Amino acid sequence: MDIDKQLEIIKRGTVEIISEEELKLKLEQSKKEKRPLKIKAGFDPTAPDIHLGHTVLLRKLKAFQDLGHTVIFLIGDFTARIGDPSGRSEIRKQLTKDEVLEYAATYKKQISKILDTDKIQIVFNSEWFEKMSVLDILKLTTHATVAQMIARADFKKRLSKSEDISLLEFMYPLLQGYDSVKLEADVELGGTDQIFNLLVGRDIQKDFGQAQQVVITTPLLEGTDGVQKMSKSYGNYIGINEPAPSIFGKIMSISDSLMLKFYEVLTQENLDKVKKMHPKVAKLQLGELIVAQYHSQGLAKKARQEFEKVFSQKETPQDLPEYELKSQENIIAILINSGLVKSGNEARRLLKEGAVFFEGTKVNSIDFLPQQSGILKVGTRRFLKLII
């Protein structure tokens, strides 16, 4: 494939390439020498589930993989125990080694839904960091200054609010940069909140006499609320391991404006054609496309049909989750204990808004106690079969 076509594929859905000219030269050299580029992306396994926000970066790795380049999937099992401060407003909780390894095992399984794991290099940065002496680690600090660190936007924001920043957090960009040295990365990918760390990698490679990596940033995908970036901590995420109906329903809940961004970074669909479609039709198609990626075409079609039955024809969905009622358990306890809501405040708000129904009858009282088995409905897309 010619270089311009490769660049066109790589550039789709990216925010910044530093620099595009360097990338073009690397691609030309790769073609001339018949040597695939080393494409690095680091993932700190700080939670067990991969969501659609993570897949923006994974899909870009897949694009490089399809172009014949070598994808290096770096699992930061060492750096995860520090915690990346990028975009954070407070000190991260440090994880134990066992927690990190447990999460890493789930990552390897989940990325196989996007990448050909037989053709990627999966490496753990504990392989080199655990062998380094204290002196070796301290020498890394000579590759950055305090002035550089406090110039970071997120650090600057926290300092202006007199919020704590640990010295350990200052070390994180240096460790991530050293990963690039050890792997001799040609290209490193990351979200826009990673730009500082990625550029530190370029600087450290130069200090170690290596060719500097090209930095490519991908957008942060907003979650279902359309405001915050997709994150489990915000409760606005769509996990790729969620059941097909859940993924489809969450896709249908996003705004029309966010839908176009989902199309751009999560699919290969022609955006001009999507813009000409009716928003509802486009969103139904998007839901089907996303579900098919992480489940199957058959389950995608079934999820769409079920959604249209429930919301267009006002029918109750089949295969409802069941919840066995406990003695004297009121509606607030049921909503929380079943997992339909996250808190008592949310449960009371939904009751006040008239969004809770039992067997088709609106529930108004927080003291409501179901006297029989039946269907509990919350909002427009949450259902539960209560069993006495």
C-alpha cells in the first residue's frame, strides 16, 4: 500500500501527530527496508474491564497491525502500582501487585476481540523496572526538571488549588518514557491527556541516542452522559464484555452529536453517508455495528429487534434478570440491592420523578413493599423480574 494511503488510514480519528513528516519518513524507510515499525501503546490495568473509550486506541493499533506493522501492547504492571496522574485531580490509589496482575489477565483476553493477539507483542514493564537498582531509577530523574513537571496543565491546576502532588507522580512520565527506550518504539499512541508523557518519551529516547518516536494522540471519548470522558468511576461507560442488549441500549441513549464521534472513532463507516441518514436510523445502525464487533452479527440483530419491540411497540423485553425478594425489603432497598441504581439518592430521585413502575403501576412511596412476583421497570430501559 502506498504511503499516502497508509497515512490516510492512520490519521482518521486522531487528534495530533508529532510529527506527520517524521511519520511519513518512518513509513517510507519501513517500506524500503521491509522492516515493520514498532508501534507502542501502554495500558495500566487499574480496573478489570475494557470499555469503548479504551477501544479508540485499540482500534488505532489494529489499523497499524493491518498495515503490517508490529504492535507492542505494553502492560504497565509496574507503573500501575504508582498510578498515572494524567487528568487526575487527586493522588491515585496505589494498587497491589496481585490486583494489577489479576486485571492484566482480563485485559489480555478482552483485547483479542479487537487485535490479532497472535501477531502482537505483549510485554510487562516490570521485566526491566524490577531489575533496576535505586541508583538506576534516580538517574532517570536527570532527564527532566521540576520546572517541566509543574508546567504540566494537570499539575498546574492542582497546585493552584493547593492540592497535593506526590514526588512519586513526578516519576511516572519518566518511567513511561523509559519504556519507549527499552522497546525502541518508532511510534507511541495515547489519549490526548497523555501528551506530556508521550513527549517525555521522545526526549528520553534522544538522550539515550535513539531515534525519537512519533507521537500520535487519539481523542478521549465521552461517556453516555455526553459530558465526562468515558470512565467506570463516572458510571458512564459501555463495557465491551457487557451483554448485547445492554450495549445496544446504552448506544441508543447517547446524544445525536456524540453519535457522529462514535462513528468516526469506533467504526469504519463513511461519515458523509452517516450525516445524510435520519439520526434515529443512524443510531440503530451504530448500535448494531458496535454489538456485532464484540459479540456477533446474530446477537446484534436480536438486540436491535428487542430494543425496537420494547421502545417502539412498548413491549416488555424477554430474558429479564431476576431478583429474589427478601422479607420486608422496600422499593429503595430493592433498587439498590438488585443493582438497578447506585445509591439511595438516585432511587429516591427516580421515585420522585415517577420513573419507577411495578406491574405497570407507578410507584410513588419509598415504603412500597411488593406483595407478589412481577415486573419492575425503571426509566425506559431498565427491567427486573421480582420473585417472591
